[in-house]
Amino acid sequence: MEPYEKIYVNPSFLKTDHGEIACEACHGGDPKDPNWQTAHKGIIRDMTFPEADKVCGECHKDIVSTAKNSLHYTLAPLEKAIKARANKKDKGILKKVCQAKEKHCNACHASCGQCHVSRPDYVEGGFLAGHLFQKKPSMDTTCASCHGGRVHREFTGANDEYPADVHYDKQEMTCMDCHTAKEMHADAMDVGTRFDLPERPRCEKCHPDVISEKPKTSSHTIHRNKVACQVCHAVANKNCFNCHVGTDKKGLPYFKSGETKMLFKIGLNPRKTNDRPYHYVVLRHPPADPGLFDFYVKDGLSDFNKLPTWKLDTPHNIQRITPQNKTCNSCHGNASLFLQKKDVTGWEQKANAGVIVPETKIPRPIKDRVQK
Amino acid sequence: MHLFLICFLVFFVAALVGPTPKISMAKEASAKNECVGCHTNVKKLIRLSWEIEKIRPKPDKSAETAGEG
């Protein structure tokens, strides 16, 4: 985006409800000052962060009351994950971990304005449509700005050799068809992970037959509540390894991450709930590493093993037919699909004990079972 | 007494025909407002962006960053 495009206001914006509000009422500055430099003194570009109540809340009180605690606004589960792994015995170390987290991890977030008016700060902003408010943001410019490295690529089939999600390819669905405003604006302060959010997408909402008493497909009767939908209907996801962060000689923050791998690994469900009672789920390796904050403080993540490094995932590349569901024995007896001890590096074994599938839990080939 | 009545009528009429706060803000925005004058004018914005670049160069990104974020 050219710099001028980022700040160009479409004159039609001035005829909208939001455009009728005086510029300085939201952004500050002096609209009467012809000198742009002094006129912009005290300007606030995104006044919807960190306090959503101040501006949006005046008219959209109900939405803002929960949206200010939403996943996008707070990244609350990420904070919980880092705190769970952090060294809590030494307050000095914990403080440095929190500072590093603030500097590197909290740069990712989205406010009201960064979804509905401009691109997120993470990609250096810029109006989506000349300051016109977008009730439903665009998948390609808004969501993909932050989720373009993994989820958007999976969904649109940008990963070589892997097909686009059937919902995108055949039904032309976008992110917002599943991830509704209700979910985006939901309060997430009390959830452990994003998968615990009650408002999250549910396959059965559009596919009620799958969980009905008599599903049309026998495999749904057999596997219901035993395997997550994605175990049969997703393909490989992107796995990242070894992320380290630091500050360079110029004082600029940097990160260094290791290789990425397209893998498909089924693991044991690390945390069964009424909503997610499955024995088997799809896993993904995020760039978690015990040395993540070593530049700032040694031994910062001394409780690293409190959480698995192979975590629950819901790949966004759903297919009706996948390599693992073509026949029963495409999966049954196919040990390579399952996360085994040999797939996990030595230092990660302990953290992943609850998700690694022991040989005894790899489903036996159907023929064997019938014979016995 | 006459003066009071005249004042009362003047205020009463002004209140009836005067703009609501919302409309007045809109008029203010689209009338002589430097923000609107500049931000809706592509030519001005391009010229300004050159000026801004001279004064405030784009913030650097660390050359040490490596790998996918």
C-alpha cells in the first residue's frame, strides 16, 4: 500500500453515520490549523486500543463490553500459556519474561478499528476502504494480514500439494461464515485456550446429521465422540519450531524461527471436555521453545513442560475424502499418522507425554480385529 | 417586557430551525476543515507523504529477523 492510500478518506465516508462525527472528536488534533505538523499534535491514530470503551463504547456499548475482553483484543490464552511455562519462583525472572512477552508477543492483537476500519498494526495499518467502516471485514485484507502465514494458506490452498478447504473451494465461504461476529466479540478472559470459547465454530451447526442418532454414514456412527472431525477430514498443517526473540544493536526487536514442516499428526486429546470428548485429535507444533526469551533472561520458562509442545489444532483445509479416510485401513494400522515417541525430540518428551500415542493405542487394522 | 418577548421569540425560532449537534458536526467536517480538505485530496496526500518521509523515515525492521513469523 502506498503511504497516501493508507490515509486517504473517501468523501462518501463523510455521508455515513461515523463520518458525521467530527474528526477531532475521535482522533484529537486541531482541524482548524492549516499547518499539518502542528495540526497533528496529539493525534491518536487508533483510539480503539487499548481502551475500546472510550469511542466505540459510546454507541456500541453491548458489543464493546465483551469485545474488549475478546481473543483478538487481549490474546488472553497466549498470556496464560506463557505464564504457565514461566519461572514463577523468581519474581525478578518472571518480570523480565513479562516484559519480553509485552515487547514481542503483544504486538499481535486487533482492536475494533484494526478490524473494521484499517488493516491491523501488525501490517502497519492503512484504511480498508477510505475510512468507510466495514461491518464484515474482508478475509483477504483483514484476517489474512495476521493469519496469512498459516490458516489463510491452508484455507485457500496456497500450500503446495495440499488442496484448499472444501468450504472455500466449493462453497466460496470466507472466515466470517464460520467465525461469526458473536465469536469475534465474545469475552475470552475465562477460557484456557481459544478452543474452549463457547462461541467457537462447530461443524455440527451446518452438519447436524453427523451427531444425530442415526447418521447417514456408518463411519460417523462408529467414530462419533471418539475422534475429532479434523482427524478424518483435514490434511497436513504447518508446524513451526524453535522460536527465539531478542533486540538487535539498533534496539529493534527481532525473532529467529527454525524450519517449518507440513505434517499431519494425530495425537491423544490432551484435555477432554464435554464439548470435546474425543480420544484422538489433530496436533500441531507451534514455535514454542524453552529458550524463547533467553536473550532477556535465562531460565525464564523453567516450567516449560507444564504444557505440551504438540498442541490441539483444527486445520483449515477440510476435505470430504482425505488420504487417511479413503479406506478403514488408510488410518487403522497406519502408525505414521500418529504422533509417536520417535517423532518427538528428547527434550520435548516429558511435555508431550499426554499427547503421544503409544503403540497400544494406535487403532489396529480392521482385518486383524475381525480375525480376533 | 417587549424586549423579553423578542428575546424569547428569537431563541425559540433559533432552537426550532437550528442544526442538531450531529448535523452541525457533519457540516463542520465537510465545510472548512483542514482534516477533510487534506485527507480527501489524493494530490495533497501524495505531496505530504513525500514531506513526511523526509522528516520521519519509515521505522526500520531488524535485519536479524529470520524465518517465518
